[in-house]
Amino acid sequence: MSRQAESVLTPEIKALIGEKGEMVEGWGVVDEEYLRRFVQALPDWDPTYWDAEFARKTRFKARTVPPVMVTYMAGRRPLEEWSPVEGRPEVERGSLPRIPTKLDRHLHGGDAVEVFQYPKLGDSVCYQRRYADIQERVGGDGKPFLVIIAETTYWNQKNEVLCKVRSTYINR
Amino acid sequence: MARFLAICSQPEMNESKFKEALGGFKKWRPDRWTFVTKAYACADGKIVAECEAREKAHFEQWLMGTGWKVEGIHDVTHIHEAGQIWKM
Amino acid sequence: MALPLAELLKLDPDKMPAHSERPTPDEFRHKKQVYYEDVQIGQEIPKYIQRFNTVHLFNWCAAIENPHRIHYDHPYAINYDKLPGVLFHGTWRMAIIPSWLKDWTFPGGWFWKADWQVRAMVVANEITIVWGKVTNKYAKDGLGFVDLEIGIKNQDGIEGCPGNATVVLPLKGGKPIPYPFVPPN
């Protein structure tokens, strides 16, 4: 007779549901240069991003940016948080508390996005993460694992929600 | 996963035959876990092919499909590439 | 005439990008609105087909300030992470899918939401086919909601990103979609 596997969703982990990271104000504002590089790389050929005259005739009445550009832009770091040795940021901002588990394989299971409005050029953006949910599932091998939903909300300077991203992570 | 190196020969090797063996994703990446990372065709008809696979048998199966004469398959422990050394 | 997904996948991968239905900037300027009434359940929506090469991957890394070596350092990707090549960014999908659905609903519609799983990895020079099919539609509060099955397949038809999306389209003669968008209760 096989012994039932011990639950990995401990009370300590359950208590993290709803826990929030610090509110982070993104570096700089929604700017022309970030937009130019972002739409070139994406690519997204919508002239609403760069043709002011055309954009004025759309229902947005002004130039816009790609729907979730802010989710990438908000990760920009000021120079003092950049490691010249490593060539990458050395400070992680807005992180959620670590999940206290021995499960050491971390997988990105998927994403969900919801968009309400675009920021305008010149807007500043804030974001905050929270653990929206943490559940336990059992794999085909009979071993339990954790499914973690981390939600990030992005706001403009008027405190209006721009978009939300829910990312699913699996710890097994 | 492990890295393997095969020494093969195909006396009448040319670009067209080389492309037939390796051109296109399904050719060099026959399944999710097997990929031929590099292959050299030499003027004397020798071929050296490097493969990342879960088991040597998967690489052997791929080599059989090429029609090349396989002289040996070796387990790779270290790779040098342009000044960087990688332990497998 | 757009090539259905099933037919597209029978083509030589080199010939696939020519069938991309991404509008040019000029086509955007003259784009006709897709209305709720125009949409049929089961219909495919325009596909975006592209071969992302290492130049594209480099540009994306630089644009979003992502320095992870698996996206541009080939020896590192294959020898350290044991990958088949430099990887297309998993998180790129989060920008591609909303932009693609925004384009389809332009100028008067709205991309509201989407979700997807992260499945097969994609390496540089593979073909990516961003595709969608209408699975349901319903009108509510004078707005047209359209549910879609979406995904990003490679040239071999392997699905790397199965998911769902909902967009909002105007009804013919109906009210404009509110902006900022307010989801229905």
C-alpha cells in the first residue's frame, strides 16, 4: 500500500495568498525612445504610435503605445541599480516573499493579461505584485506540486489601472 | 541529456547531400530532446557531427537515417569554443 | 484570400511568411472595422507569420533590457543550458498576442483579455504562426464580445502557446466601445 504523499501546501505557504510586494514607481516616463525601440522590436506597425495626425483621427485622439508595453517598461532600472560588472540590474524591485518550499524546480506555466487603457506619452507608471492564489496539485507521478498565481497591476499617475498580468508558476 | 560526437564518412558528400541530411528543423531537431548542434563535412569525406540527446541510442537512430558510415560515437566531456570551456 | 491554418502547415516553411496577414502601416490607415455581426463562430482570424532570427532576438533583448544569455549567446545556450539554440523569449508572447488582437479589432474595437500556457520552446529561425479561431460570440450592454481560441504554432504545427482570448467589437449602428474599457459585470 502506497503512503499518501505529504502535502506541500503548508499553512505558512497558504498565509502568503494575498501578500503584496512593495509598490514600485517605474523609472522615467512613457517616452518616445522606448516606444520607438519597442515597436521596432515587437514588431507592431500601427501608425497610431508615431503618426500624430493619424492618431488624432482615431478614437484615442492622440498617439498610443502597444497594449502591454508598460509591463516591460516598468522593469527599467536607474543607473544606481545597475551592475557595471554583471551588465544587468543588481536590485530586484517589487518582489514577492519567497515561497518556503523544498520544491526546487521552477517552471513558468503561462500568463494572462487584461487591458483597460493605454498610457499616454509622458505618463509615469507604477506597479505592484501580489500572490493571487497558491494551490496544490498532484502530478502523474503521484507527487504534489505547487501552482502559484502572481498578479501584477499597473497604474498611471492618476491611479487608473492600465492593465493586469497574472503569471502562473509551477514549483515541483 | 548528454553530448555525443560521431565520426562518420560519406565519400561522395556534397552540399546537396549535406542539406538533405540537416536542412530544416525536423532534420537537425528530430524530436524535443534530440538536436544535432553542429556538423562538419570535410574534403576527404569525413563528417563530424555533435548531438545533444537523452541517450546515445537516439543519436544512433538519427545517424542511421543519414546513410553515413559511422566509425565511432564518443561521449563528450568538455568543449572548447572560442576561448570558453564548457563542461558537459 | 487568406490561407487556412491547415493548408498553411502543408507548405515549405520558407514559403510560410509570405502568407502573413499583418497589415502594413498604409493598410492600417484605411482599415475597415470588423463588426460583431461580421464574425462567425469557427472562423479563423488573420494570422501573423514570421521567422524570428537572431537579429530580431537581439533587438527584443535590447528593447526590453533583458540581458539573459540564452537569447543571444549561442555557445552559452547550447553548452550551458543544453538548449537547441538561442531561444525566442517566452515573455515576448505577452506583447505579440495583445498587439495582434488589437490590430484585428482596430480602429473601433478593443483587445480585452487573453491567457495562454507556455509550452514548446522556440529557437531562432523557426517560423512562428500566430493564429486564432472564433469559439463564441455574445452581445451584452450594446457591445459585441468575441471569444477566441488562440496559439502560436511553429512550422511543424507544434503548439507552443495554447490559449484563449476575448475581444470587444462594435455592433453595426451601435454605440462606441467605451475608452478606457470597462469590463461587463
